[in-house]
Amino acid sequence: MRLFDKRTISHFDSVSIILVLPLIVLSYFLIQGANDSLANKQLFYYTVSLFIFFLVFILPIRKSLFIIPILYWLSIILLILVEFIGITKLGARRWISIPFTDSTIQPSEIIKPIYILMLGYLIQDRPPSKGGYGLKDFGYFSIFILIPFFLIAIEPDLGTALVMLLVGYGILFVVGVNWKIWFAIFIFVLTFIPFSYSYILKDYQKKRVHDFIVSEKPSYHVQQSIIAIGSGGLTGKDNEEATQTQLKFLPIATSDFIFAYLVERFGFMGGFGVILLYVLLVFHLLSYNLSLAFKKDYITKVFATGLALLIFFNMSVNILMVIGFAPVVGIPLPFFSYGGSSFVNFIVTFSILQNLVSYRYKDSYNYERNL
């Protein structure tokens, strides 16, 4: 019987699987407790994601790195098409209809793993010098970071655009950029924020920021979220007693505000446990930068860093949002919030990393090797 190269199995990152699985199981348990119909749909998304995970995992990514720029620019074209043929929902144009079907795709979700891969591809081709990247290289990488940022921001989807921006420059920060450049950026941001508020943000975005900073009391959504979190106490409530969720006071309890639902059911201990899982996962992914096995493997280090930052920023914004410390934006909790596109996208990104880690040697893709 022909099997995978034994190096593939020995290099598989089982630690990240161990950290992600409890999030998925607990998420399904909560969704089922709130809505059986949604739980069945989520189970379907899990099944599809499992199939996609294994499909992506066996792709010869390291042998096909040349295709990454092609995928990146195709994604950029899709983002441009959103502006011309995109479908508008709730005031935002973010989706493209798939011809001859009732389905849509969201290019801003599709580009996330390709975007991180592209940065890894570019950095692998142009590794940093001892003193870090200079202005010329920084400007070169910034082109590939800023193009998707502006295209997503004008949809408008400022939350996703800012996360992408932070992930891109966060990767450069970890890889290494001259400190003088970061100092100049800091000064620029301080002067740009007032300008962007006055001339770039749309009226509804200004209202969100204004309400968040000036308003003495939070919005209805956040009020109900805080009540749910406070009522959970230390250890939470039984499902029947979780009135904020069961009586529909807590809006979008299974997606955007699922963290509030979690704390209502499992209390402070449950919320702390989930945050701890995310923190451990982020630090584990960042640890690839310290591993001697990946010292010159920039594409793996960059991708692991990008995934860590993507998880961290999504998790941080979502949790700060539901406790009233950040404006309400539609950013899901990774691997946890109900929904197909976000969950599948994180699984695809996760599978790409497992592929890069497990098949760290190109000849590992030769599936005819024996154990």
C-alpha cells in the first residue's frame, strides 16, 4: 500500500489542532442550544470544511509557488469587480453573484489567505538584511498591502480592511523593518487620523465612532450583550436560564455576539478559557519565527505569523466590541461564530499552514514513498 512520506506525518502541527478543536466543539454546542436549525447548517459547514481541509492539505503548494502572484492579482480583480457588479446588502457592496446560481462570493474573504501567501512569497524572494528592511523594500511591500486595503475600505468594509492592514504591517514588523520607518509611520498615523475622520469616513462610520466615544450609554446591541455577560457570573447558567439568548434580547447571539452568549452560559471561567485557547494558539503560531527548522523558510514563518495576527485581531475586535470597548463592526470570532464563509476561510488558511509545515521538503509531495 502506498502511503505518505513519514516526514509528512512527523511534521504535522498537532498542537494547533488540539487548540482549535475545543473552540469548534464548544461553538457547535452553543449554536445548538440557541437554534437547532442553525446548528444543522453549521454542521454542514463543518463537513464541507473538513473536505476542503484535506483537499488543500494534499495540494503541492511548495512546488507551485509561482501561481501565488497570479491568484493575488485575480483576487484584486474580483475586488475591483465588486465596485461595478457587486451586490449591495445593508448599505455595503461586498458580494459578487455567481452566474447561473443563487450563491454569492465575498472577495474580501477569499483574498485573506492569498494575501498572506503573497507577502510570504515576496519576503522569501527578498529576505530582510541584518538591519531590517529599508525604505525602498518597505515601499515595495506596502504596494501589495495597500491595494487590497483601499479596495475593501471603499466597499465599505472598514473593519476587514483595517484588520488586513494591521496583519500586513504586523508581518513586516515581525520579519524586521528599520526602526526609523516605524517612527515615521507613527507620526503619519497621528496626523492622518483627524483627516480621515473628517474627509474619508462615511456618515454611518462617523456615527459609530461618535456614539462610541461621546455617548454616555452604549447601543442597544451592546447593552444587551453586557447584561448577558454580567448575568453569567463566575460559572454561567443552564441553557433554559440563559434568558438574554433564549428570549432573543441578545441580538445575533450565534454570530457577532456569540462571546456574550458564551459568558452567559459558562460565566467568567468559560470566557477566560476561550480567550486562553486563542492566546495559546497565537503564541504557538508566532513561535515558528523562533524555530531553527524554519530559519530560512520565510514563506512558512510569514504565513504562520499572518494567521496568528489574523486570529488575534479578529478575536480582539470581536470581544472588545461585545463588552463595549470598541465600535460595533461585523467581525466574527475565529472558528467560533456561526457562518459558512468566515469558518471555511479560516479552515482553508489553517490547512495551507499545515501543508507548508508538513511538506517542508518539496520531495515530500511524492506520495509514492513508503513509511
